[in-house]
Amino acid sequence: MLTLSHRRAVATMICAALLWSIAGVVTRQLESARSFEVTFWRSLFNALTLIVLLSAWRGPGPLWRTLRQGGRALWLSALCWCVMYTAFMVALTLTTVANVLVTMALAPLFTALLARAALGHRLAPRTWAAIAVAALGIAWMYGTQFSAGDARHVLGTAVALAVPLAAATNWTLLQHLNRPAAPSAGRAPTSAKPPAPRDDAAADMLAAVLLGALLSAALTLPLAWPLVASAPDLGWLGLLGAVQLAVPCLMAVVAARSLSAPEASLLSLLEVLFGVAWAWLGAGEAPAASVLAGGALVLAALAGNELPTLLRRRAGPVASA
């Protein structure tokens, strides 16, 4: 699999975040497709695009062999992708783009908590502080909506929360699968250097992305029937499936091989900033003051949690030199 230089990996991740961020503004251009139909067409176009790209990249044989022989981990990861695909688009039809994107930004903190419970990862004090600040930000964002009894926004928020929860489960699963094997008893490791990423593990992750899209399309088709999307709607939905989802997912997989986890987390947060700006400029969807204030707290909490680790990683090679 292609490995990028650090600078190109950063640029690739920024481009991926930019492509992810167009979902809200594109969804607002739809004429007749709504809710589950939007999810069905987006997932279907995503799956078709991934089949073409992955078959051209790795060949159709290895791809279908992975799908046939995938075990429980592959299906669990695919189920997580299915939840993310479905909940994201349904939430966008129920509440504002800013609400959905800022709620999704909780994924790194949910991952930290789940990794602590499932994998025994210890959480630094700053991570606990970030969790508290982010919770305050979410409460600030949605407090006015709950007090006003805005049922539609409340439901949209609940649906959007499924996205970071599924993402945290998926990321924790991948961390568990990519743990280096412990050395055999009585044998010392031959090198202190951590093992390089395995191409077959990355390929399995890409197969799970495709399988999740197929599951999402299959599950939402009965709920979306009868289909009423117009021809212009299908064009927008094709754009969502191919350009907004399939292509940036592949870009992120390649970029992640050359980036540390803190760097990838910080760069992925650009989707929130880009997405709110697109919806504001392209759809006239100005975020409420409570969303801006609460969202700023969430982003500050995430950045404050990740920046120290990022700075230490970057300072390490300098100190060694």
C-alpha cells in the first residue's frame, strides 16, 4: 500500500476532511429525497464507488476473498460503519449541520473512554479534564433546545450521538487487532522498533468500509420505499456517495499510515469547521450562538487533549538529533 511523506499525508488528510465536510450543504440541495432514502442512495453509491476503486487498486480477487473469509472482527467493524453511515444522514435530516458535526467531534473522547474500559488504556488527567469540558460544551449547545422542548432537534441529537459511539467502537476494535503480538516465553524481541503497519490489516479495514456501505443500503431500502428521488437528487446523492464518502475514506486510510494518532485526530476536526462554514455560506444555515459557544468548548477540549502528545512526538526526533 502507498506510503506518503509526512507533509503529503497532512495535505491528504486535510483534503479528506474538506471532502467529508460537504455532506451538510449538499444534503440541503435535495428536492424530494428525505431521511432513509437519502441514506440508501448515499450508501449505495458509496458501495459502488468502493467496489470500482478497490477492485482497481488491489484486484477483484483479493477483495472478494476478504469479504468471503472475513471473521467476526470484519463484520463488527462493518456494523460500526453501517451505523455511522445511517445515523449521520438521518441526523442531518432532523437537525442542523452544526449540531451534527459538533456532536460527531466527541468521537476521540468516546474512544479514550472505551479504550480505557476495553483495552486497559490509562487516561491522563488532561483527558479527564477534556471529557468534562466537552460534556459542558454539549450541555451548553443543547440546553436551550431541551428547555424549549424542540423535539426534532433533540431527536436529531440523539441520532447523531450514535456516530461517535460507533466510531469509538470501531477505532478501539482496530487498536485491539493491530496490537503487536507478545514475544514468546524465554525469547527477547529482536528489535525495539515497533512493527510497521500490515498491508493485510489495512485491506481488511477497507473491506469493512465497503461491507458497511452494503449493509446500510440493504437495511434502509425497505424504510426508504417507495423511492421518490428526482434526477437532480440522484446527482447530488451520487456526489455524496462517491466524492464525499468513498474517496476521502480511502485518502484517510493512506494518510493514517504516515500520521500519529494525535495528528490524525486534530486534522479530522477540520471537518467540523469546514462543514459549519459550508452550511453557513452555501445553504444560509447560520449556527445558533449556543452551538458556536458549545462547539468552541468541545473543539478546545479535544485540541487541548491531543496537542501535548503531538508536541512531544514532534520534539522527540529533534531531541534525538
